[in-house]
Amino acid sequence: MTAPTVGSAGSASGTLPSLAALDGTRMLADLDSGAVTARALLEEHLALLDGAGGELNAVVDRDDEGARAAADAVDAARAAGEPVGPLAGLPVTIKDAFDAAGMRTSHGRLSDARQATVDSPLVRRLREAGAVVVGKTNVPVYLADHQSVNEDLGRTLNPFDRERSPGGSSGGSGAAVAAGIAVADFGSDLAGSLRVPAAWCGLFGHRPSNGIVSKLGHMPWPEGGLLEPMVSAVGPMTRSAADSARFLDAIAGAEGLDAHAWRLELPPARVTSLAGARVAVWLDDPACPVDSETRDAIRAFADALDRAGAQVEELTAPPVRGEEAIELFVRLQAGEVVHGLDPEAFARSVHLAGAGATGRAGDMARGHVQSLRDALNDFEAQRAIAARWAEIHERHHVVLCPAAPCAAPRHSDVPNDRRTLELDGRPYPAGDAVGAWSRISGLGGGPATVVPLGAGAASGLPIGAQLLGRYLDDRTPLAVAALAEEAGLVGFTAPEGF
């Protein structure tokens, strides 16, 4: 007898909710109870991908055969009464930049793509936890745009408005999860590549503390490379706060040489109720624009937290501020990615730096070619910022700030370095404005949980905010997000048609 389709258990009306209307926590309950099999759940996801989901061009490589085998193995283990992993049977997709054995790995172009033969640590951990890997999701070239479009694999569309960007560089990830194609996807986040798509696709997302989730096996790092990144992080994008916490538990931990002895033990959340939670609100920085719609939505969320008993106040003395902080981040960003540049790209940076190029392109180029002494000075400055953030978090459990300066903008064919973004009628360089809040808030290396605030009053599109936590205190912003979701203050709403 075939098990009923997912969502049918407990449905009073007999109508089935869409996949996008369910989260992984609900699906796991149905799987554990026998209301649905892993194979049946997978087939529903594949059918969506073959239909309306495929029109978004979020998934650009698939492994249907491997996914079916994995789902069947989960069903066989459950039927035999054998223990299964904490994610057993949940269909997920993977950002194309991560190696997943049997599928192509790219950073937005096929000329230097590779066919992965070994899973990245991220994918290995997901498979070990029982997740079913369906396919790979689209990214921009070099993961360097807030749109997910490239000449080889095309443009990914936002399921809330197909004329708008789902974000980047993890835009395929955001679109896939928001549309219900996957229960979760995993964004690598250097300058907002997870947080911006989560905000623009109305999702929860968690950018973990630096170093707790391995980024090995990720382009543009060379295949087999052993260096973990110094600035970026890898985390889940999901449709509920509970799912974000569940997936983080599965993917976090020591890898490579460190795994011989190091073990990760994140402290428990410092917050168990919104009543008494200490929240600082940070909305103003001279280098980080934000439009009135986003500002109003965050203010409304802060007011709702206050009514729920939280102690809400302004962050009057943030530990980082202005263009100087952004420039430091850009140099750190450049230092992280430089060894992944091909010879042509590196030669271009040498030329730009030598010619005294101005603007963000010049800052990046100088970061690519700076001396080791200067790079170490920048890392020392970053550690000092982390220490100042720790002082802030002694007084405040979380800091609430924008995840993006606005709702998702319309698609543009103008190159990122020449594109503008209009905020309340004023134009800004798009590449700077979109990632500014991510750059400045990420300098301390601490966790950031993105929460969906609902549709903006003017645009009708998703608006997101960040809850920043102390370094290695990841469970606290996740807990505040979950409590706010339980109170109905934040939450994912499925896009029309999904």
C-alpha cells in the first residue's frame, strides 16, 4: 500500500498543503510516523522541479538516480527498525560551488567546472545525517554578484516575483527553498551571499560563527585544497527557525586535520523566552544605506519584541562604523579569495593596483596584492573588532539590524560594478549597497540569523533582518528567531503558485 503524500496526515479539509508551506520539522514527523515514505516525499519534490519549480532555473544539475537510491535506503532502514540520521529522508539542494560526488561543481561558468568525485565535508555530513541530495543550485560567475545569472547556466528567478533577483551568490539556493524544491540549501557567505538571498526570498538563514562549518571542497578553492577560509562561513537557508537549528547541528564540527582531536561544543542559548531578552537595534551607519520600507519593517519587529517583554534599546556605540570598516572588510575579503583567482584575473588585479585604481575594484585589487605584513595587521584589527563585539554581547543577547538595504530589485543586465540601486529615490553603487550591512556586521566573525519579517508595505516583497550574536554563541540568535516565530512575529509565507 502506498503511503499518503506528505502533508495529508492531520489535514482536516483533505486538501494537501504545498511543499513550500511545510518545513523539514513537519516532514520529519510525517516520515517518522509512516504518513509518508522518503521515496514518496522525494518524488513530490522531483515533480515540482519538473514543473513550476523548474521554471525558476534554480537547480542547474541533478542526480535523480542517486537521490532515489538514497531515499530508498532511508526507507529500508526505517522499515527494518534501524537507527536513521536526524535528517533522514529530507530532500536538499546544494549550492553549485560545493563538491557533491557525481555532480558538476562550478562557480558560475563551465570553462573551469569540475566533476566532483568526492563529497565536500558539508555534503558528506548531510548524507551521513540522512539528507537526500537532489541537485545543485545556480550562482553568478566567481560568486560575485547579488544576482544569480551567468552565460552558461542562465538566470535564476525569484519565486515571489520573477522579474526580480533572488539574490546572490546563493540565489539558486534561496529560490529553491522558497519554492519548495528543497527543504534546505546551504549558502557560503562572505559578503552577504547567504543573508541577502534569505532576505529577498523570505527565508530563515543562519550564517554561523567563522570556522564551525567547513568550507573545504568549495570553488574557487582548488580541488583537494586544505585551507579553511578566514572570513566567510557556510550555513543553512530554510523555511523555519527550527529547521535552521536542526541543519546547523548536522553540518557543524571539526574537519580535516583538526578532526583528529578538536570537538565543537556550542554553548546553550542564553535566551529561553522573549520576555527579558536583551535586544539592541542598529539601523544607522554612514556606509550602510537602508530604505524606509526596510527600516519601518525592522522598527515594527523591534516594537513587537518590546510588547512581548524583550528589553529593546538602540545600539548607540557599535564596535564598527563607516567606510573605514567596509574597506577593512574588503581587504580581508580580497585576501581570502585571491588564491582562487586564475592567472588572468590576478594579472588584472596587479594592473589595477599598480595604476592606482579607485573605488571598490581598486580596494579589492590592492587587497589581492598586499604584503603579508599588511594582511596580518588586518587580521589583528579584525580580532580587535571581535573583542569589541563580545563586550556588546555581554549587555545584549542579540543585535537587530538589516540583512539587505531593500527588498529584491529587478533583474538588470548592467554589470555589477556599474549597476546602481535606488533607495528612496537616491542612487547608490549596487555592489556596495547590497552587501554593506553584511560586510560591516560580519567583521566580528560572529553568527547572524536572518528572520523573514513578511511583505514590505510598499513593495509587497519579502523583507528580512539579521539577529547578530556573539562569536560561538550561535544558539542564542537561533533561539530568539524560533521564539519570535512561535509568537507569530516572523515567519515564512510560501510564494503564490508554490
